[in-house]
Amino acid sequence: MFDLKKIKITNFKIEATVLICGAILMALEIMGGKLLAPYYGDTVYIWGSIIGVFLLSLSFGYYAGGKLADKRPEDQILSIILIITGISILIIPFIFQPIINAFYSLPRTIAPLCSVITIFIVPSLLLGTVSPFALKLKAKDIRKIGRLSGNLYALATIGSVIGTFLTTFVLILILPNQTIFFSLSIVSLLVAIMLSKKKLLAVICLMLVLIFVLSLIPGHTLSATTNTSNTSNKPLDIKIETLYGSVEVKDRGIVRSLLINGGVMSESDITNLSRTLPGWEYVDCMEIPYAMNPNIKEVLTMGLGAGNFQRNLNQKYNASMDNVEINDKIVEIAAKYFSTTPSTSFRIYVDDARAFAQATDKKYDYIAIDVVHFDPTKGYKVPTHLITQEFFTLLKDHLNPHGIISMNLVGDSRSKFIASEYKTINSVFENTYAFGCGTQVVIASLDKYNITTLKETTNKARELAWYYNMNVYNDSIIFTDNYTPINSFAEIMVGNTQNSTI
């Protein structure tokens, strides 16, 4: 009869090691993307570099682990490997910035690869040695080697799945990057203690790491949910980590700026929130649809920022407005520091703009798209799934008769991206107009309007330049879900992290 008492828990420490190391490996891979995105953008170059480097490291790790295991098939050797792994993970938060700075001047196709290699090559290679080492330690009967290897590699894969989901859906949501790396380091050291026959050495290493980590914890931290108001005369200067990059709020004089990943997204005059600051005339330009159709009642805006446009529109025109913003922390910051608060006539939904449009049956008189974000590698740009023909077809289906859409695009009107985006919108809306208001504001409508008359009668922008015949180059393309090659453009959306109004 099967007797559970005869099974020693130590028999499963190798299996536990394989499972946990698989989780650590994928957690590192996910964190690699989050760590590098603010500097290189969330591009295929980052993920291609991460996946390629980790696979290459695993290959060398498998080879080295198998060779070492044949020479020294000892638990203690594997314990030492995991101690070194833990230390190599521990130092990542301290070395990544100097490494990124060292490679930042390289081409944007190469810099992420060099950074990933330098930061992650050691821990990923060491973690690759675990599975072949574990197989050697567990192998007792050559006749069962196939089943044993299958079991161990299945455990490693299950661990990878756990690490992926846990990091993506839990850890990143609740912990700063530095804390996640510290936690992974400590877990690696705990596994080393479990395996070590000389536990004193491993325990000492763990205690030193814990003391080091605890010494770095500040007395208090500021988060987006902290009840912080600027009641003193001290200017605001805060930084908050979110799922979509670092968000900063800074005061300089009477100007309060909202920055994401170092790029200025919005600015307000804190003494007069309804005032449009110089350099932000596009906010006024996006009110032009009211000159085209004064009967606009139902409005959908995509993207929030500080909420200057939405707040002014709601107050000036008594609009019934829905806003969709993907970053819940931005919603909190807009309310706390820019007085952009939801109301019965101004509803805010935390969701992806396109997903929201697909899910709702509601129709609108006016849809305004201001979803520009800052990519450190290419300046200001729009997420690729929000620039395609299919996206604008979806928006067209959500317009009432006489409906209008507008889209803010940061860049030179002569750029290939702006021309291609205009061409894409024009492929869905026959009546498409482009206005130069510091940025480029493209307006498309179901009805045809006399733009010359409109320009003469409206004062919605301080300087209203219009491009009725947009210069659409021969090599301009129509963006589709199937083909959006903006990474191949020499210039997408230019921008500067410094604001000219300060």
C-alpha cells in the first residue's frame, strides 16, 4: 500500500528548484521590457533583443550546466550558482541606468540589444544551467531518463508560465521595479539555502542582501493615491511609476506640467486653468468642430492627460462627455493636481480607446482623439492600433448624422507619417481637413464644409493655418491593422522633452 510517510520532502527540492528558477527567468524577461521601454520605447527592437538574448543565454547555460554537472554533480555547486544568480539580479537596479547611458547614442536598432546583453546575460545564463544540472542530480536509472527529463522540463515550463502571469498581472501592478528585482534576488538565495549543505554561508549571503535592501527603503513613498495637495508655497515635483511609464508633475512658476517618460504631455496655468498657454494652441483647434456644427451635444474624447481640453469643452459648451483613458494613475493625477474631476456630464472610463469603442453601442456627435505619448527613441507618437483604417472605420460607425472626428498629431506637416495618417483618415472620411496649430490637427466629417469660410469666421486658435490640400507624397501609405510599418519611417513624430513656455 502507498505510504505518504515514506516520502521525504527533500526528495522534491530539485523539482522545486527547477519550478522556481523557471518562474524567476520569465519574471526577469518581463521586467526587462518594462525597464527598457521608457528609454527605447515599447518597440519590436526591445522585445526582439530580450527574447533573442535570453534564448542565447539559455543555450549556453544548458551547455555549461550539463558539462559542469558531469564533473561535479553536487547540490552544493547548484547552490553556489543560485547565490551568484541572486547577487547578479540584486545589482540590476543599480547598473541599468549607467548601461543605458553608455549605449544610448547608438542606433535605436542596436542600443536595446547592447543594453539587454549587458544587463541580463549573467542571470539568464546562470538560470539556464539549472535544468541540465537538476537532471544529472535526479538521474538514477538510465532507463527512466526520458520520463525524468520530460518531468523536469515540464516543471521548468510551468514555472515560466507562473512567473509570466505573476509578474504581468500582480507584481508590476503593486510593486516598484526595484522591489521586484530585490524580491527575485531573495527568492534565488532562499532556493540556494534549501539546496546548500553549508547553510551558514548561504544564510549569511541572504542576511546581507536583506540588510542592504532594508537600508534602501525610504521613510515614506509618494504614490498616485496619496492625498497630496499643494497647500504650501513649495512647487510640486513628484514622480510616480505606472504600468505605462513614469509620470511626473512639476511646477515652474505658474506653469504646472505633466510629463510621461520625460515628454511633456500637458501644461496648465495654475492661476487660471481655462487659459491656453503658448505652445498649446492645438487645444483650441480641437474646438473647431463646434464652429462646423454648433449642435454638438454628445462627445467622446480619447486620452486625458491633464484634461485641459476636456475640462474647457465641458465648461464652455455644456457638453455631455465620455472620456476614455488607459492609465488609471493619470485619471487620479488629473483630478488631484489639475482639477479635472468626473461629474454627471463628464464621465471617465479606464480602458484602451479602441477596446472601449468596440464594446460600446453609443453614438456621438464629436469624437476627439488625443492619445499622443512620448517614446524616448522617436519623440511623440500614437499607438499603432489607433492610427489604422480599421480604427477610423470603427469610429465612423459610432458617429451620429453630421458627426465629426478630430485627431491631434505632433509633427511636421511635411513628414511622411503625418501625410500617411491624413491619407488613412481620408480613405474612411471623404471630407478631411488638416490644421496647423503648433501640432497638426486633422478633422474629418460626414458633411462637407467650406474651409475658407470657416477660417474667416472662427477664432478658435490664435494662429489658424490650414492645409486643405495636404501634401500627400507618392510614397505615403494607408495604415491598416495588417500593415503599419512606422518603425521603418526615418521620422515619425518629432518632439522635444523641453517646453518652450517655461
